[in-house]
Amino acid sequence: MAAITSSLFIWSLITLCVTQLRLLVFIGALEQLLMKISGGNKQQVDLYIYIFGILQLCCFAGAPLIGLVMDWKIQKRTSNKCAKDKDGVEEDKERSSFSSIRSTQSYRSEKVDVKIRKLRNATIAFFLTNAVTTLFGALVLVPSLPVQIVAFVCHTIIRGFIHSAVGGLYAITFHFKHYGSLTGLQSLATAVFSLLQYPIFILVEGPLKHDPFWVRTPREGRDVCGNVDVVV
């Protein structure tokens, strides 16, 4: 229960829900967006939707990239620690009890340093994800078809980054016995939150008269605030 009510879990869940909703709304409104930018050119719209579909197949490439960020300098620290442990096995035989205590304290300090390094890497991963999301939101507002290809790439990167970053954060921060429960709760919450896309589409089709500008702009502000939260 303490893990669910922690501020870290709540903020990561909010970030994931809003990001997932944004990605789904973009997919749902993609044809309408391209039709507006191209001036109703159906051939161009079909071409750009095809490009978007091909790029979606590349979303798996984003997961290893964010994994490299999550593991940055961790492997080197772990290797150094293992080497020290091997050397310490022979030395401990000749050490006094006082030296053994100092060795234990050094091991604990090294373990804490690795934990801090992992948390810093997770923070960097979230910052990169929010930065790409902010860039994506800005590109979508540009009425240019070539620019939308860059937005498609950002969309693909976000899909690979966000779930890997959140999953890695849970593995680092919380006990492993809570990982399944937190992941399941995260999936349920994002699925329920994604239902908001239907009221958004109704809002765009009705009162906003097919102009999603006032839907995208507040989300762009949310992304900027998300970057500030990560830094803080």
C-alpha cells in the first residue's frame, strides 16, 4: 500500500497516462490532421499514413536505447565491485575483525552508490522522454507535411521510451515483490484514462469545429511542466 501511495509512483503513473492518451489521440486524429495540412490531397494523406505505419514497426528500437541510458555506468561500477570482492576474499583471511568491519561498510557504501546511480539514470531517462514528448507536441502544431515525418519519428521513440523508463523505475525503486502489482495497476490506469480520447474527439468534432489546436496546446504546457518536475 505504501508503494501505491508514494509520490514517485503517482507522478510516474500520471505521466504515463497523459503520454499514452496523447499518443492515442494523435493516431486517431492523424488522417484529419494530414487532410487539413495537405489541403485535402488524399494521395498525400495515404502516403504519409503509410510512412507512419512503417515507422511504428521501429518502436522496439527505442527500448534498447533507453535501456542504455538506464544502465549507464552501472556495469562498470558492478564490475569494479566484483573485482574488489575477489581480491577481498584472499585478503580477508589475514585481516583482523576491525578490518572486516571496515570492508563490510565499504561494501554497503558501494551498494548505495550504485543505487543512487540507477536513480539518476532513471531521472535522465524520464527527462529525455519528456523532452522528446515536448518536441513532438511542438512539431504537430507546425502545418507542414515534411515536419510531420519528424513528428512520426518522435511518436515512435516515445512509445519505446515511456514504458521502458517507467518499468525500469519500478524495478529500481520498489521491492521486486511489488513489481507485478504496480505494473498491472499501471496498465489498468492507463487503459481507463485512455477512454478520455472519445470525449476529446467529440469536443474536436463539435465545439472546436475540427480544430484540435486548443486540445494540443494545454498538453504542450503539461509536457513543459513535466520537464521542470523531473529537473526538480
